[in-house]
Amino acid sequence: MLWKALLASFPWRQDDVVQALRERLLSPGAVTDGFNGVDVLPALPGEPVDGRTGSLVVLFRWKLDPAVYAVRFHLEPALDGEEAGVAMGVSTGDSVASLQAWVWEVVLWLMEELHTGVVRRGARRQVGDVVLLVADARAVDVLPEGYYVGDVYLGTGGSNGDHLKRDGLHINVARRLLKQERLLVWLHAYVNNTRGEPFVGHVVISRAAAGGTSDVPDGSARLEVLEVVPGTPATVAAALAFHAVRSAVEMGVARIVSDVDDPALDQIGFRREHGTSRVVHWRDVRAPNM
């Protein structure tokens, strides 16, 4: 079969590649902060054999997100005409002549993709208990054209939201939560130009109060504010909500509640429970269409 011939031309046995990656990726901080390797397998349980070429999957957790993610790597032989005993590096695309060099290419690929948000932007497919991420041309940033979403900076020299107030947004809730030490996530949206302004929206998520409540128990959070300047495209509100909820999930939050009445919440997976409140569980969060 063709795939066996291709696999045979890869310089190293699949079992050896799996073992080398296990030794490199399963130690704490093996790739970058937030990456926690779970395992390296020839294939996900129950998957059919790849009929094109040999492959393997790297399983990992990201920050405090409850999900187990997987990324597939194909064992690509060198391009036709190149000398035997070399393989295609998955990060640089250059030929590598040792297994350790190929493993380092995997580390570089993971590092770059994780730093640029592949867990949020990658196409997803649920395979049993694992979320398989596909980082191809479909893996685009969840940002509306012409706008950007980022954290409100609250450190030394930060404005504590004054810049949002100047552009007509209401920051009293965020300020109160900040004072109570319950502010979990505060993101803003702005026009993506050379000045990075005006600011056109923000979103606020609070952590549960000590001991929790009936609707926001421990391990949950509340989306308190989702506000955009009139005339702003609806996609901006959807992007704000998505990135705020994903940030909360990556902090270990399993459930987010909201009384905000905005259809943007429905786009990312919120559903009504117990009257007027909307709720989304970490498994149900999805990226909105931009």
C-alpha cells in the first residue's frame, strides 16, 4: 500500500518517534507556560488508520482548561530528490537529519501555535473525550475585520478603565468588582488602526463570591457586562463574549452565568436555564462566525 511505502521512507520508526516525543513533551513546562503534556499516541482511540501517511497525536492540557486537546503530526519523508535519512521539519519546513531535530521542530510548532491562540482559533472535532484541534487555513483569529480585542491593562500605569469611560462606555460594575477583588476578566475592543482607538466595547466577568450562591456556585463565574458603542458591528460583541468566556475557562471556570440580554451570547453557546439567565458550560463554548 502507498501509505506503507511513505511511512517506510520516513527515517525513524513510529514507535521511536512516539517515545522520543513522550520524553520531550511530558515534563512540566516542556513547551511553554500553560502547556501540560498528557501523552503521545500513534492515533486516537477508535480512529481508523491514516490511509495517506503515518502520523501520531500529541495530547495536552492548556492552562486550567478542563479539556484534553490533541494535535496530529504527520510523519513526512523528505521531498523527492533529497538524500535518504532526512525528514521534513513540521515547523520550519526544512529537512532534518536526526530524530531529536525533528522532535525540536514539533516543540517549535507547538510553541508558536499556542502563543498565537490555536486552542481558540483552531477547528475542533470531538473524538471521544479528546478535542482534536486542526490548525490549517480554517484556523483564523476570532476577531471582526477592522477591530481588535484585548485585556484591559490594570497594572502599574494602567488606566483602570478611564479610556473606556472617555469613549462613552460604563465602567462602574468593573470598578466595583475590582475593588471587591472579584474581577476575573475585563476585555476591551477597539478599532484596529495605527492609534488603537477609539474603544468601542468591553466585557466583564466576575468570579463567584466566597461560598458561591445558588446560581453562581463555586467553580462558576458571571458575565456581568457586555457593552458596545451604538453603531458597532454585532460581531464585535460576539468576539468580546467569546474571548472573555474562553479566558475564564482557561482559568478553570466550568460554568458561566449571565443576565445580559444580547444575542451575541447565543452565538457562543449560552442557553437559557431557570428563567431569564443564560448559562454556558465549558464543553459548549464555540467560536462565533466573524
